[in-house]
Amino acid sequence: MNRAAILAMVFAALWAVAGLPAQQGPGGRTGGGGGTAAGGTNPGGAGASGGSPVAVAQVSEQSHSITVGGRLEPESRIVHKVSTGGYVQAVFVREGQLVSAGQELLHLKRKDDVMELYKPVPLVARISGRVSEVLVQPEAEVSAGESAVVILGTQGYVLEAYVSDKDAFRIDVGQQVRGRTAGGGAVAGFLLSRSPEPDYSTGLFELTFHFPDSQRVSIGEFVLIDLPVDRVRGLFVPRDAVVRRYGSYYVWVVNESQLLEARQVVLGPVFGDLVLISEGLEPGQRYLGRLTGREREGAPVGAPAQ
């Protein structure tokens, strides 16, 4: 047989080998087959762990959230009224100005002080804050009890929001919260109170939040707040770490011999990308947190794929 014929036979043999299917593993599946998502792969299927990372089962607390919203209001809004009738002698503040408690806002000249025998009557700030409105002008005549200056307290903001009775009693009064604005601003505060009874016309309960004074938000700004409900404490694993076969669920556990073991588990509620393991896995046990689809019973952890 000449050299050309021998080379032709070698190439033909190589071509035939390349066209063969992948070697079958246990269970009749091919070594490269199988999916990884929950509800797909047989936990006893073919293949090795493929170097998947090992995680440690730990107890944590998870919750679902609802979102409520409302507008920031000043914690206090004091309307300062004149105590006596007369004429505005001088105004010492302007809108937007910060004032301190006890600071003089204006002076009044008594209406009956024709001979100017009395000292001007001062109107002083009852709280520290920011002047929102000045409702009188110098030399204007005013009557006793007339509104003169409005001050907004700078201790912080309150926000009122409403929830249904379905969620009202699953929210913890006093819990810390974070609010976000449409413009990307953020402010931290806490849930101050929940109304003892609903508005019977709507069936909604009122929540009152408190936020400290912040330069990142403004009075009147609309703020959204995420509130956790359905808090559950238990052992959670990634949903992608769970596989399903004929209605049962499994997690690939790493045993004391560093070998893979398909452990049947009972699932609880799902929280985002995590699922509660009600039975079958204990805190501290090691398991595969990410799967390749080539895991097989008894394979050493980190064994190369077949």
C-alpha cells in the first residue's frame, strides 16, 4: 500500500471518530447534557461538579416588601399671631431666613399709644426654623390675633402614607426605613406610628414616618419607601442551587468525604433569588451554590468534567 493510500485511511478514521456522539453517563444521559435551573436537571444525572463553588448553609432573615409614598411635610408649622392691635413698626425677618427660638420677628406699636408712651410690643419666634411666610408689612394696621409670620421647624420632616389592613399589621412601628425621591435623593428615617383604626370610607390605615432634616430633600418632595413584610428567618439558598426530579427537589451537598450527594429537600416560600429550605439541609452543611448541569452522585468536588 502506497503512502497516499495510508494517509487517506488515517484521515477517514479520524473523521469517523469525530462524528461519534459523546460518551453516555449513568442514567442514559450524555456527559455534556442537562440543564441547571430548578425544575430541570435530575440530581442523579451524569457529569462531575465542574469546579462549582461550595457554599455554607446559613440562617438569615428575608422578607417581601411593599412600597408606599407621600410628600414630605415639616415636622412643625407654627403660625405666629400678634397679641394686640396696632401698627407694624418694623419687620426683622424675610421669607426663607433661618431663625432661632426667642428671636424677634417684628415690633408692634400699640393702637392706643397716641402719645408714644409705651415700648414697642415684640413678636418673637416660638421655635427654631425657617421663615415660610411674612404676612404683614411695615406700617400696616393689624388686629389682635391676626397671623403675621409662619415658621417651619427644622427638626425634620414627617410623611403620611396609607396601607391596607392586609399589610398594616405586618409592619413594625419604630423600624428604620429609607426613602428615595424621583430625582435620586435618599433620606433615612423611621416609622413613627400607625393609626389605631382605618379610615372607614377607604379601609386604609395611616402610617406616619419621621425623617431628620436633610439637605438632600426638600419640603413637599414626593418620597417612596420600601417596607418589609412577611419576615421569615430560616435557611435560604439560591434558587439556582435547587434541582428537581419527578416532583421532588434536591440540593447537591458536599459530604465529609468531599464527594457530592444529592440531598432531597423540602422548599418553603421564595424571596427573590432565594428559597427557604424547610427540611433536608442543616446550618453549616456545605452545598453547591452554582451548578453546571454535569454533577453526579459520588463525584469528588472539583473533579474535571467527563
